[in-house]
Amino acid sequence: ITGGSGFIGAHLASHALDNGNIVHICDNNLRGVKDQFIDNLISRGAKYLKCDLTKIDEIIKLDKDYDIVFHLAAINGTENFYTIPYDVMRVNILSTMNLLEYFSGCPAKFIYSSSSETYACTFKFREDLIPTPETIELCIDDIFNPRYSYGGSKITGELLVANFANQYELDFQIIRYNNIYGPRMGFK
């Protein structure tokens, strides 16, 4: 689980452990140091790897024999969209590219965590589509608006995963999370 120290990743890891799975958590600790929740996961048997997925020489810390790779690692948070938009895009896109290449030829199913932010600009043109079908057009109407750095990185990630999967026969799924909340979610 990349981004396994984050809000969704840590809860996913806990659930996987509850169901008897072997769990590896990969995170760069951008949110801060590991907390008690992560320490608890480790004490329950999760393996923790500190890893920067933008660097190929660090990705080799990961095994290649996973059944499923959950790619949740990303820079998120509205404040970050405005203050470090290039870093948001660079980290989110490069980590996805590096993981796809690293797991090329491996049997693991690749589950890419996208976001409802991919629809953000579309609603300016298609307000009538609520609930939103997954087949709706995705767009960015203003490349100069840093607000779209995250959504743009997720649209790009979806394109990377779908096209890589098509070219290299990767088993994959894309999940577009929408307004997830709960314990450990943070407020930035």
C-alpha cells in the first residue's frame, strides 16, 4: 500500500491485516513521522518501508511478488494545490510512472487511487450530471489555475495507468474517491 501512512492507506492496511493478509506499507512520511496508528499496524505484522517513489533507486526496496498494489501515495490538500502546485503534479505523476515501470511484467493487480477532483472543471459545463457517471468527460479549463494541479495529476495518472495496462497487459482498476472522512483524516 503506497501512501500507507495516510488516512485511507492506514485504514486499508488495518482492514487487510484484520482479514489475514500480509501487508507492506510504503510511505515517505510527508505527513510527518509515523504515529501510534502506524506503530500499531507494524506491531500487528505490517512491514513498513520508508520510500520516495519519485526515485527509482528507492523503489527497488519494494518486493515484486505482491498480489495487489494499492497506489494511494500522493501529495493532496487544498493548501498544497495553491502553494506547491508543481510539486503536487511532479510527485503524483512521477510516482505513478515509476511504479508502473517497476511492476511491469509482475502478476500484481494495480489499483490506482484517483479522485473526484478529476470532475472539478467538468461541472462548469455539465451541471446537469449529478450523480456523475464515470464516463463523463474530464477537463481542465485553466492551466494557470493551481487549483487544478491535483485533479490534473489524477487525470494524467488515470491516462498513464490505462495506457500502460493496454500496452503491457496489466490488470488494473481505477478508483475515484469522493469526500472521504473519518478518524486520522487531518485538516489541511
